[in-house]
Amino acid sequence: MFRNKVLLVNTILIIGMAMFFSPNIAQAQDNPVAGTTLENLMTAFNGESNANARYLAFAKKADEEGYAGVASLFRAAARAEQVHFEHHTAAIRELGAEPKATIETPVVKSTLENLQAAIDGETYESTKMYPAFLKQAKKDKNKTAITSFEYAEEAEAVHARWYKQAKKEIDKWKTKRQFEVCPKCGNVVDFISGPSCPICFEDTKKFITVT
Ligand SMILES: [Fe+2]
Ligand SMILES: [Fe+2]
């Protein structure tokens, strides 16, 4: 009888704890908890390096499936992610550390699914991850990290918009396209409309053409 009571109390306790903690767990997964600025730079470096590898694999798949325009977009975004991880590298070295990435084998599905995966990744980075990292960098008054996170946050939002557009009208993306990538912030445009980048004010003559 006593044992049954203990068991019952334990069960109630476990259920109660699960109910109490589960929303917090979900929230933690949804909202990245920023570490130190150095840790955040390392996380961002790893993320950008993997995004670069993933987009190059997605580009190959898009070419195989006959979506040459989507392949061009993936290559342009891959180049932009390189801009980001190089900028993060500079910020990491300023703090006396060396960047290190663990490149995972990209999960390549159909081009339509790859576009959705790209939208999800860019949206997470631009609306959750980088805002959290930026807040911490501002607290730490780390100027290089602030700039690096700001540029990445804004450029990832642009990438997300491109991917959404491509997914929506995928049949119009069967021929090769030309993109211009800002070498300073990773912005991606399909034509140059002014003398400077609208995000970072880099001279548009320095933009990198990717097809
Ligand atoms: Fe991106
Ligand atoms: Fe830029």
C-alpha cells in the first residue's frame, strides 16, 4: 500500500515536471541561447561553412533536375555564405582563436524540397540566430562581430526571399541565371541598380558575378 502511494506520488511528480519543462525545451530549441561572442562566432562559422557545402550540393541536384536557374541561385548563395564565414573568421582571429568547421554530408532531396530546406535555414538564421548573437555582441561591444552578424542577418533575409520566389515559380527557373554577390555582406541581386550595396554600401563594381 505504502509502496503504491510512493509510486503514485512519483508518477505525478514526473508528469508535473514534464509539463513544466517541455514548453521551455521547445522554446530553447526555437530561440538559440547565445553563448559568449566567441562561441557564437564559432557556431556561425560552422553554420555558414555547412550552408556553403549544402548549397553547392543543392546546385548540382538542381542542374541534374533541369532547374539551371535554381542551380545558379544556389551557387550565388553559396558564394555569399563564403563571404559570411570569411568575415566571421576575421572576428574570431581578433579574439585570438582559430575557426573550425565540422562539415556534415548534405542531405540532398528534390530541388523543391531543397529550396524549402534552404528557406527554413535562412529564416532561422535571419530571424532567430543572428538577432540573438547580435544582442550578445552589442553587450560585449565587439565591433567586428557586430558588423559580421548584422551583414549576415540582412543578407540571409535576402537569400530567403530569393529561395521563396524560386520555389513559388520553379518552372520559370529552368534556364541559367546571372547573380551578383556583394563581397562585403553577402547580398545577392540579379542586376546592379546603383553605385553601392543597399546593405553595406560596398561599391557595386566590386560585386562578384555568379552564374
Ligand atoms: Fe544565406
Ligand atoms: Fe553588401
